[in-house]
Amino acid sequence: MTRSDTGVHRLSELLRLPVVDEDGRELGHVNDVRLAPTGRVNGVFTELAAVALIVADRHSGSLLGYDRRADQGPWLVRVIVRALHRHAGLVRWSSVQRVDWAAGRIMVQGPLEPIEAPGPR
């Protein structure tokens, strides 16, 4: 991935940025960022790295964890949240080609992957 600058940016700056594919077609906006531990510890904190972006066709807010577990929360709330986000998709961080901070957009390679909640834990 290339960067348009070398400055430090907050994770929250990724939220709501438009995501475009290699053809310049807008896929949606960043609604959430999935993180995973890197295995490195900085002081008492485990360092985290971005592993994926959750992209939706509108700014409908967070999935509230309903994308992470098939049995998350009350049935009715689960159905409503999933219906609101039915067009949301996932972009793995490895597919991010460039974050253009100046233009305020993220360029990615390939289409959105479906978000599938894993089975009950």
C-alpha cells in the first residue's frame, strides 16, 4: 500500500471515507474497521493492526457486533441491524492499495467480500 503523505492519522479518520475500486467506481463508505492483535506489546497494551474495513453504501452506523456472531443479541434487533446493513461488505486490509488523505478516499483492489457472521460460540 502506498500513502499520499507520511503524517500520523487516527483510526477514526478512516470512518466515512469513500472507498473506490481500481476502475474508480465507488463501493461505499467505511463504516467500521476490524482490528486484530499483532502479538507485540507496547507498555501494558497489545498493539493492534487493521485487518479489514467494513464498507456500506450509506452511513448507517456501526453493525454493533451483529456481524461477528450469528446469535448476537435479541432476534428482532439482529434482524433489523442486518437488514439495514444488507449491502455492506468487507475489504481486507491487504486489498487496500492506497489511502489518499488529501483527496479523502481509499483505493482498493477487487470487489467487496460478503460479511458472514460465524456460527454460535
